[in-house]
Amino acid sequence: MDFLKDKKLLFRLWIGLLALGLVVLAITNYRVNFYGNSRLLPVSLGIFVTATFLLGIYFQKVRVVMHGAAFMIFVAAAFAGFSNWLPQTIGEPPPFEEKIADISTMSTQELADLGEKLIFGAVGASTVKGSIGKGQCPLCHVFGSSEHGERAPNMYGLPDRSEKIVKLDEYQNRDTVQTVAFDGSGIAESGLEYMAESHACPNCYVSPGFGKGGTNDRESPMPAIHKSPINLTIDEMVAIDTWSYIREGLEAPSVDEMRVAYEKFIPEDERPQASSGADGEGEGGESQLYATGDEPLPKLFEKAQCTVCHVIPGIPDADEGDFGPELYVKTNAPKRMKDKNYTGSASSVEAYILESILDPNLYIVPDFDEDLMPEDFGTGLNAKTVFRIVNYLSQLEKGKDPPNHEEM
Amino acid sequence: MPGFIEGMMPVQLLAEILLIIVIFVLGAMILDKKMGIRIPMLLQAALVFIAGWWYYKFRIEPPLPFSVRAIYQVMIAIGIFMWVSSAEKGWTEFKRPILAVLDAKTPLTWWVRAVLLVVLPLSASGMAYKNLLPSLGEPIELRTVHPAPPAAVTVHGKKFPLQTSESPVRVDESGEYSNHIQDAHVMDNPFDPDSIQYMQNVKEGGDIFFQNCHFCHGDNLNGRGLYAYAFNPIPANFTDPGTLAQLQETFVFWRVAKGGPGLPREGFPWASAMPPWEQHLTTEEIWKVILFEYWHTKYPPRTWDE
Amino acid sequence: MAKDVMMTIVLFAASIAYFTFINWWLMDFQGLDYWYMFRSGAELSSGGH
Amino acid sequence: MKRLFEGRMRNKQLLSWLAVGVLVGALLLPLVISIPLLAEEFEDAALEQAAFAEETLGEDVPAQEIGYDVHYGDEGIVQGPPAPVTSDNENDYPRYNFESRVIIWVANQQHLYYGSFVLAVPIFVMIIEFIGMVTKDRAMAQKYDTLAYDFIKISITAYSITAILGGVLVFTFMILYPAFWTYMTKIFHPAMHIYVLLFLAESGTLYIYYYGWDAMREGLLKWVHLSMAVFLNVFGTVLMMLANSWATFMMSPAGVDAEGQYLGNIWLAVHNHLWNPVNIHRILGNMVFGGGIVAAYAAYRFLSAKNDEERAHYDWMGYVAMFIAVAFLIPLPFAGYYLMREVYAYRQQMGITLMGGLLAWLFIIQAVLIGALFLTTNYYLWQGMERMRGAERYQKYIKYMTFVLIVCFLVWLTPHTMVMTPTELKEMGGQQHPVVGNYGVMSAKNGAVNIIITTTVLSFLLYQRCNKIPTVPWARYGNIALWALFSVAFVNIIWLAIYGYYIPANVRVGLSVPQVVSTLSCLFIGMTINLFMMRGAKPTGPVEWGKISVRSQYALFMLATSFTWMMGLMGYIRSSVRLHWHVNEIMRDNSPWAFTHTIGFAANMISFNVLFFWVTLLFVFWLGSLGTKKAVVEKGRAAPVAALAPSTN
């Protein structure tokens, strides 16, 4: 055999093997990084270019095809490389429209989770201090077994307690401002019904000591939660009750039982309908405006929820709150700002009020509890509302008549 | 060197590039024809390439991001290739020194080749090293500037289809919606108590803006408010023709009402600190503040059907 | 030579007239105002800052 | 071209113009049937029918459910089930251990590539056969005829591959997306049947056309043969339009109510909002694509040619194919503009997702591709000047044209949203760059792309007159007129681009129309002046086909690859703009693959599809070359090329 020819063949064999190796390398790179690191895939194309080009040099018969192919792969690699060089972003589909329309198909645990979300804002938030959800319950109620409710009864042990309450004499023969939820509704006959009744008609029975100040427990400070501004649907209240059972390790009644209980105390025309759900993507959910800022002052203070805890001189109906100090701010603020416990930085009465709304714990008035005032008024009230609140409060002086709120 | 003239910058840039090329061509021609010095094609090409690099790197102020300069430089290289290889004669001339170096025909080219053989791998490895070196810089973030809006938004229980909704406060004297009302009243005094309903809406929108928005978006609506630099990116500049002027009023309504949290998933991670204003403002107030923003910047809202 | 200059002027003028006309006509066709800027007296500023 | 205008009008030529009329008419037929006027008639008929049904049936029968068309708003009787609500399970989305969407992606893309190719090639064949028939020069006529025959032979193999791939695609849909496929068939089953029948008709015509080529060589039979090409193309176009309607239904559904219930009028479902814009875009796109493939084929044959004659033949073939591709490439951006406008008109949301939102970066890539196409075209034309003596007069302008092109591309490629590190962002002081940022907006880009196209026209004009010296007495003024036309057009385009910055958006959008017309004016007026100037021009030498650089042939490869890549990209953009919907706003994609991939991943897929297509196409070419060994080139043809190339006398 011709030695030279042999050598040439051998050389070409090596080149072929080299190209083959490169191709294997390229394919491996493709396979490995297909999903993980797809930015590396054009590298495969680059290797292909080299391999085909090499083959084109040493295999004369397929030279044109190989060089043409190498060029084409190069062009494709250049485009793909450019695209991979740009920053990458994945477009996630929007989350499923949450349809809580049919709670009867949910498992008990799912239902309880929904309940927890409604009370505290998120699943697992029940242990987080200060968390509050759509139902706004933690504003007044406490839920821990060892906590003491200031404004409203502790909700721990409610399922058990309810069973006992309905059998009490005080319950059976109550004397409140509104003794039945609506004409013909009757009163609760089981613990389950009691829970429903107290949600729908807080005035029907007031736990001793938690009535509105001065009413001798004949009237409850709690709003009916199926009405504005909280607007929970029956299904949502069912979810909340389910959570109350489940978290104490009790077996929750069925959804149907609970629905029937609520329907007993809420007349048909008062039952809030579930909102039509998310209409499109990118929605931040339905929101609740505390107050528009255009209301008359008494209404504004009520909607902003100040009157629940504070006595505000000059504002009718704002004379019962005793969880927070009476708001003679013009008199008190200068003293408080000089107090050694004061940690804020306000230098005027207006600034002090604003500061107290945005960050209530900068100064705790003696004899009042820490952490009682929600910290989210700053994000929940709009500028006009805050402006008018500050404006009015800053004129309240002890011993003087409050300004005429109708003009402010 | 004088800076760029405000208002003429894009045109000025093109003119400057043109000037550089004219000087370059004329210079080469004069050298060739008058003085008999012919600049080798390869050198000419290199000069153009370097001139382009210099121009975009040092002349443009503020500095351009690397990505843009890279695109430009690749385009310039392609242009140079097209130019030198457009005719066979120039191409041969261009290739000659390169081939000479590759073939090492003279001692000089041999040396050039030897040096290149050392320098090229070294610089390649240097670049690789530099690239692999862990960097402390923040990662690049791809932000969608105009996120796609949903087909409709629900604000305070009312559904607004973005395609068809109209601002209820953009009204003419008769109380009807009017596209052109702004043009006629752009110079009006909003504090005039006798002004038409439209101007009163503008004024109320202004009140709302200065109560709520100006801390970030600035009292000139230029996105340079008191707190603007606490955010990255800084708040939108409404005087920029790329923001309000390019958007439909309903799009702005969606962004104001739903804020950063209402951005679609594709905008993740959210790079918007804007609160969902529907929690603070009524629907009408949102429309009014938008009305004010357009009035103040003098841009008409974008419309599709005209 | 003079004729050349004449023709150059005429042809350029014709071109300018032609393009101005199509600018105007096609904008008008779409219901838009080609002379918008001159009519509205907008300032010549880039608008950007 | 000018040969067609010259000399006495003979009967044959009269007949040929008539044939052209028929041909064009038949080609336009599918478009005519899709105009909205007819749609209304259909709708009326459907409503009458509904009313009639109501009357006759009276109140005894259970009331029929009435639905409202989600797009047209018409009333109709519900005739189908609502769009299925799927969930992520094996029933709705059976799967292999792989992303189903990627499988369907590949199947779809390959089918589309071959489909486009076999739709485009018969159109060329028709045009080339026609040119061959009306060419007086016997040798040239023969040459055109052979070329046409060569093309159709390639397309025969490609045709069966298309059918196979179509089958693969349907099965892939049925297996991987059964819920979706069932829903689509419930609505479109009549159209799908028509589709199958048309496919049969097209196959039959194609086979007679191909195998009858030699038998129908002379006289009237040849005209019959040509008319068959016309029918072939009509069938093909209608086929494509039917298939388009399914794709556009997914983007802009019509004919169903908001729940996706079919309302009984198939025409409304077919004639949905984006149907016609996509039709037009695709017909043009197919032509460009087909031209690109044939050009690549010619380049390949040129490079592997053994002798000068072969080289000359394939040089010529590549030139003709490139010419066709570019001729259709020029109107393509305008068709794209129309499509985009309709997308915005349909859903602003969709338009913003495309142009400013999630998919905006894909348009940066598209801009790069368009840049590559136009630069390559210009480059090829400049290289072509080497074929002609006397081209030196114009070659010195190349560097200025390169400069203009590159500067325009710098503007064209300047991204609206720049990629930058936070450090660079702070240095710049905002997202917008005060100088360069101005090029990121539509106004600048419209100007840039129009200048690019005008420059390409100029390149072509120079190419045409390369080897000729005009002898008409008004040649001097003709030149001045061309100068005036082009320079004023350039100034006008730039002026409109700048003007756009100073006027509000709703006025600004209108400026693109005069810009486009400026470009087209240059194309048509410039070409016309040039054509008349070159009458009886003194040649400086023949076109020496085959004397062209290897670089030019690689430019053809570049064109072909870019076309293929661009088609994959645009198809992906069109499809992914639905985001997480199977049928936009009607049927949600609840598979695990409802997300939109990164652009890098998409680009990798496109590259894969492109290369896979070319590898299989290589096989088709190889099959095509099996029968034609040594039969291609006839002797002694250094003859001038008449119709599409610059002539020499």
C-alpha cells in the first residue's frame, strides 16, 4: 500500500474523529443545558460550526456542503447568541382566578386556611403579631389561649363556650337593644347557631363587660360583619368558623350545617354576594377605602375607626371609646412631647398627631396598653382624611368648647 | 469640545458622525492625490473602527451602557467589512497584509506573527479571567417599561374596560367628554373661580397631586420629588415624551389605581414602589389627578382611533 | 450651461413640491393636520429633559 | 423588462397579457372573497335562518339559547359546547417526559416551513414559465422553461414532506392537546373538510402539472398548462388561508360567544379580526422565503460547479431568486405595519405586550434580522457589479451608501429600553439616554428604515445601469431628475422623522404613511425614469454571469438563513402573544407550560428548527439532483438575459 496515501487517509480519519468528538460534545452540551442553562446552547452551535468547517477543509468532496452548512450554522448561532446575550425573563401566567364560590368542594383544611386568611391576612399569620385580614377581627379580638381581650372577648375556646352560653339564663332572657336578628329569626339553639348569631347580630347578646361604654352591656361595639364596611359573605364566615374549630383540634360541623345557621340570622336580602371574582390579570384585588375624606367629620371619624377606641370631644357618638386616651391633643401634646418616654421627633401639635397616626407606639400615654392601636392607619387613610383629622384634633383643648365640626 | 445642544441632540450626533467621515474621506483623498501617501486599506479600516469606538465611548455624555456600545461597534465592524470587500480590488488590498502575516513572508511579518501568537492567547485568557472574576456589582435587571395592561380593571366595585372607558372629568362646557378640551385651556388659570367645570377638575386634581403624588413625582411632575432618589428606578417623569404622552388615559388610570402590586406577572420582580391608590383615592379623584397631570405637562392623552 | 442650472432648479423645485404635496395630502387623507406644529404654535423644543 | 414594451404587439403577446390578467385575477380571488361586504351577507343569511327557525318552531320547543358573538357582537343560536376548562392533569394534557409545547412547536414550525416553500415555489414557477413563454429569444425561453421545471421538481418532493408533516402535526395535537383539539374541531369541522378536499385538488393539479410538462409543451396546450399553475396557486392560497383562520381564531376569536360556544356561523369564525392581515403578511412572507431557499440552492450549486457554464447558470438563477425575494421583501414591512395596526385595534393589551411589554425584546432581534437582510441585499448587489465592466463609475459611491446604511442601522437598532447594569443606570441618570435615547422611539426608527429601503432602491438602480451609458438626448436631465428625486426624498424622510418629535402621538402616527410613500415614490418614479433612460443605451460590456465573488454566494446563504430564522421568530411572536391562552380570552392554557419562555430559549428553539429544516431540505435537494445529472446546462449560452436582469443591448 502506498505509504503516503495511507498517511493521508490516517490523517483524515483523525480529523473525522475529532469532528465527531466535537459533535458529541455539542450535543451533550445541548442535552445537559436544555432547560437548566439555555444560554449556553449557542455554544453548541459554535462547536458545530468548527466541526463542519474542519470537515469541509479536509474532505474535498463535501467541501461546499460543509462550508455552506458551517456558514449557515454560524449565522443561526449568531442570532441565537445575540438573543441569549440579552437579559432573559420568563412570562409567568397570572395566578388562577380564585373562585371561592363553591366552598362545599373544599377540604376542611382548605376551608380553615381560607378562614385564617380572612382573619389574619395570610395562612400561618395567626401567630404573627399585628397581622390583620379582610375580616378585621384582630383589631378588637385576641385569639391566643393565654391572652386577655381588652376590647372584646378572647376567641379562644369559642366553640365550647358557645355551647354553654346558649343554655344560660342571661342568654335566653336577654335584654339588649335588639333581641333578635330580625323579626321571626328566633334565637340560637346550639353553639354553632350562637356563633352565627353573634356575627350577624352582635347586639343580640353582649358578653358581660364588653358592651359599649355606658349602655350596661345592652349594646355591642361590634359591627355586623356581613354588612359594610366588612362585607363578609356567608361562605367566608363559614370559613372563619371552620378555622375556629379546626385550630383547637375540634371537628368542624359541615358546611351545610353552618350555612343553615347563618341563613337563620341573616335575611335573604342582606346576604352579601361574592364579588364577581378577578376580572382580569394584574389586579391587586378589591380594595376598601376607609374614608374618602369628603364625609362630614363625625362620619369620617367613624369610618376611619377612631371612635372605636377614642373619645373625641365635640363629635357626637364618639363618647364611649376607652381603649385609647381622650383626644384633648392641643392640651396634652405639648406635655407629651416633653416626656422622657417620648421617642418621636414632632415639634408641633399637628406633627404630633400625624406622627401618632403613622407610628402609634412612639409614645404610649400612661395607663394605656402598648401595641393596641393598629399601625396601618398610615397606609389605609388617604391624605385628605388625615389632613382633616389632624386639623380638627389639633384644636381640641381641655376646658374649652370644641370647634364646630360642621364647619370643618 | 462643546457639549450637546439641548433639543438638537439626535440630529447633532448624526451631523458629527457625518463630519468625522467627511474629514476622514477628504483627508485620505488629499494624502493620496496631493501628497502621494496611500493609507493602506487595513489601516483605514482600523482607523474607522477606532474612531467609532472613541466617539461612542468618550464623546457621548452621559456614558452609554456597554450593551448599546457593543451593538454599535458590531454594526460598525460589519459596515467596514462591507465597504472594504465591496469591490475585488479593495478586498485584495485589504487582505494582503493579513495574508502576509499569516504566511510570514518577510522577517517583519514573521515577527508580527510571532508576537500575535503570544499576545492573542494571552489577551483571550485575560478576558476570560476578567469575565469569570466574581463581581460585586448588582445584577442586570430587565424591566418592562410599558407593562401590558389587563383588558379591564375593577376599581371600587366598578369595571372599567381599558379600551373603551373615558375619563368622566375630561368634559367640555356642556359636560360631554371631549378630546380637545385640554388644547383650548392649557393656558388657563386653574385658580379662577369662574372657570369652566374642566378647569375646576384640573384644579382639584392638582390639589390631590400635591397632597399625594408630588413627594415622589416632583412638583414639576418630572419624577424628581423629595423622595425620588430613595427608589431605583426613580419615579416616572411625566414631562418625558416617553411616559404620559405615549399612554392612553385609561392605561394611566390602571397604573394609578393598582400601583406596583397591580403590575402583571411579567413585570416581576416589581420595580415599582407606587402604592395602589385605589386604597386612598376615590375613582373620581384618580381621574382628576390624571386630568391634572396631562394638563400640566401639556401632552394630550394618546388615542388610537384618530 | 444656463439651461442646466435652470433645469436643476426646476427639477428640485418640482421634487420639493411633489413631496410636500404627498405629505400634506396623505396626512389630510388620514384626517390629520400636517401643519399641526405651525398652526398650534408649539415651541421647538425636544420636550425631553 | 423593456423587451416587453418594444416592437409590434403580436397576437401571442396580446394573449399573454390576457393570461396575466386571468392569473392576477385568480390570485386575487381568495382575497376578494374575504372582504367584509360578503361577510355581512353571510351574517344576514345566518340571522334570517335563525329568525326563520324561531318563527317556524314557535314557542312549543324549548327556547334556544341565544349567544352574542364575542367579537362582532352579533346574535346567534348557541350550537356548540363552551370552551373546555382544562386542568393540569393527564386527561387534558397527556404528556411524555418532555415539554409538550416544544414538541408541538417543532412539528408546527417544520410543517409551516415546508408549507410555505411549496406554496411559494409554484408562484415562482408560474411567473418564470410565463416569462419563458413570452420571451422571443428561443434560447432564453428554453432556459426559463427549464428553470421553472427544475423548481417544480424540487417542490414535488417537498410537497409530500409537507403532507407528512401536516399529518404529524395533527396527530401531535390530538395526542398532546386533546381537549383543545376537540374544541377546535367542533367549531371548524366544515372548514377542515373543505381543507382536505382542496388538498386533494391541489395534489391532483400538481401531479398533472408536473408530469404533463413535456406533453403540454407547444401552442395552446402550453397555455392550458400555465393556467393549471394558476389553479394550483389558487388552491394553495385558499388552503393557506383556511389554515390561517385557525391560527388567527386562537388570537382573535370570533363566531363564538364569551363562553366559547359556537354560534353557528362558520364564516364569522374564519373571518376573524386578524385573519386578513395575517393572510397578506403570509403570502408576501412565503414569496420571500421561497426566493431565499431557491437562492441558497443556486448558491450551493454555484460553489460546487465544475465549469464556467454551470457557474454562469447558477449565478443567474441565484440572481433571479434573490430578485424575487427582495421584490417581495420591500412591501413586507408595510404588511407587517398593517398587521400591527390591526393587532392594536383588536386589543391594545396585545399590541403593548408585543411592542412594549414582554415580547418587546423579540422585536429587537427582529430589527437585527431586518438589518441583516437589507445589508446583505445591498452587499449582493454591489458584488454583482463586478460582473460588469463599467461598474467602476458607481463603485466609488459604495462607501457612502455603506455609511448611510450603517448610520441608519445604528438608529434602527438603538433599543428603547437599554440593557444596563445598575451602575450604568446611575451614571446615565435615568432609563432614557438624553442623546441616544431619542433614537429609541418609533419616529426615528420609521425614518431609519425608510432610508434603508430607499438606499436599497438606489443600489438596485445603480446596479441596473452599471454596464450602460445612456444615449437618450435628455439623459443629462434624467440624471438631474434622479438626483433631485432621491435627495429630496432623503431629506423629506429625515424631516418627517424629526418633525415627529414635535407633535403629539396621535398626529405623529400618521407621518409614517407619507414616509412610506416617499420610499415607494423613489422606487416607482426612479425605476421608471431609469428604464426610459436606458432605452438604447450604449453597453460597456456584457453581463459576465459567473464572474462573481464567492462572498456574494455566501451572502445568498446569509439571506436564506436569515429569512428562515426570521420566519421562525415572527411565527413564535405571533403565537406567543396569546400568553397563557389557547384561544385568547376564551380558553385558558392550564398546562404546566402556560408560561412564556425566555427569549434565549425561544431563539435556541428557532435555531434548532432552522437547522433541522435545512438538513432535511438538503435531502430534498439531493433527491432533486438525482434526476438532473448533467442535464441542466445547455451549450453556448453566453446570451444576454432579458427580462429580470439588466440587458446588454
